[in-house]
Amino acid sequence: LPTGKYGVYKIKSGDYIVCSHFSAENMSYQETLFENRVCKPIINLTGADIIGMKVKAPLSVYDEIYVIPLLTISMTKGTGLVTSVPSDAPDDYMALKDFKNDEKLREKHNVKLEYIEKFEPVKIINIPDLGDRAAVDLCE
């Protein structure tokens, strides 16, 4: 969410995650963060600050992906940087499609076409009766 307030938090693996304070606070009680029950970001930022940043997405078939906004995010839930799944999540599919097709939307959110043009929905799961590209098929 471009207007969302996020923080960078160190987790026990030594990696860093970007998430809302609300999400980090919940993770602090799940013993996920570097220090249990301590919820202090290394840095605060907004979603707009990280649009276009290259990141490594766990389990992705792509070596690197770019951060792009998802405008339907609620900051009152455990939210943060998540890997988009446009093959199975209709919101993710429509956001990718909208950004690919709408130059004015890209300009408004500082999304360059190069951030998204080569990325296509990757088949991840097969949902009975819906197939392995459920969001694509349902949205189209």
C-alpha cells in the first residue's frame, strides 16, 4: 500500500522483513523476530518508499522481483511485503494486469513497465474444478 506505514525488522534467521508494525508486534509474540516480544523497526518507511525495489522472493521461480503496490491492502491486518500469486489470487492477478495495461496508473505509483512486463502468473497449485490458473480463468 503506497500510503501504508511499514518497518524493517530483523528475524531470527538473520534475514530482514518489511511489514506493518501491527504485523511485527504479532510476530514478536510468536518468537519470530530477532528479539522475542521486542518490536522495534530498524527503519520506518512507507509503501511508496520501496516501490521499484528489487527483492528476493522466497520459493519464487524468478531470481528477483520488483516491489509494486497492491491498492487493496488493509493495514489493520498482518500485512507486509508478500509474494504476489496472480495465478491463484484474483486481487494479485488484476493488479498485475492493471499495471501492465494502464500507463497512467503506472505513472501515478512510479511503477516502470520493466518492473512487470516479463512477469506472468506461475502455476503453483491445482484447485479441483478450477485448475492451476484459477484467478486468471475466473477474472478473464
